[in-house]
Amino acid sequence: MTNERVLVVDDDPPLQRMLARTLTAEGFAVAVAADGGAALAEAERSAPDVIVLDVAMPGMDGLAVCRRLRAKGVRTPVLMLTARDAVPDRVAGLQAGADDYLVKPFATEELVARIRALTRRGAHGAERLAFGDLALDLSTRTAIRGGRDVGLSGREVALLELLLRDPRAVLTRERALEEVWEDAAVPNVVDRYVARLRSKLGEPPLIHTVRGVGFMLRS
């Protein structure tokens, strides 16, 4: 069984329900959205490991959703679903920032296999960590929020990386001291650096204090 989080975005209720049932049965934690606006909000709220995104939706289509996610710095792998198999359609999806492309109708076994391949790629080959509209490029040690470069010091980057590696877990002061400062600092230095990070990352705040324990990311 897996623990990866998958966001399914499709405006067809029967297909959405089928995908949710199938992926839940395979061990994925599934969230759903029925349109582009809801998809953007849910992607920021739940920080999924993979997004399964239908291209043909009324209003904001899947290509527009994918472009907006990438413009925000969100690097979550995206698997596009479409009924159109022409080369220009595939190219359009990839140019919008999609990582893979699956044509309807499809076998659920292939869908599951492709999602698992994307989660493995994200776990072992990612050069970016992301949460909502915040992304940290691990190769250049630079952060971007909402398309804006955020200038961080080396220790601020290291602290942000710890928060981003497990955004649903509380980062304790003790762990931060051990990994960022190698225990060579007083505990309140963590609070000072968190305050700096909050200020540099801007509004709305992403780093929240868990009283008596530490800090965690929450949108």
C-alpha cells in the first residue's frame, strides 16, 4: 500500500467517482476537484504528490490550470487526461507543464502504473520541493513564491528545506538545532530564523507555530 496523495480533477462526476474509488483501493489518499478554480485551491491546500488533470473542462481548462500551477512555482507531477490523441494536443499539454499524458479511454491499471512512476520520479529525482505557491530549488538553493524570488541565507534555506520535506509534520526546535546548527546554538535561534523566513516569504503566512512543539507549514 502507498501513502501518496493524488488530486483528481475532472468535471465528469461518474469518471471522477470511478477514479477516486480505484485510486483509493490502490492505497492512494485521494482528493477531488470538479473545475479549474477548485483544482488550484485544492492543490495549494493539500499539496498532492501527483495531480491527475482532465484537459477538457468548462471555464478554466486543464492546460490553463497546469500553466497557472507552474507559474506559481508548483512542481507537483501532472498527468493529463484527454480524449484527443493528436500530436499537437500532446505537445500542448507538455508545453503547459504536464509530465505525462494519458488518452481516454484508458485501462485503470495503466493509470495506476503511470501515477506510481510519477511519484517515484518525484521522490528520487526531484530538484524542487514545493508547498502551495512556494518552491525551493535544491540545485540552486533558491526559493520562489508566487513567481517572486525570495532571497534567503544558507541557514534559512536549510530550515525551509526541513519544513518542505515533510510539510504535514511538525518540525521540532530540537531537530532544527541538530540538523541546521549541529546543536551549536541556543534554542531561541530557531524562533528568530522562523520569524525571518515568515517575513521574507510574505503573506499569507505559511509557517505556523505549534505551541510547545515547533513549526509546520499550513496554507
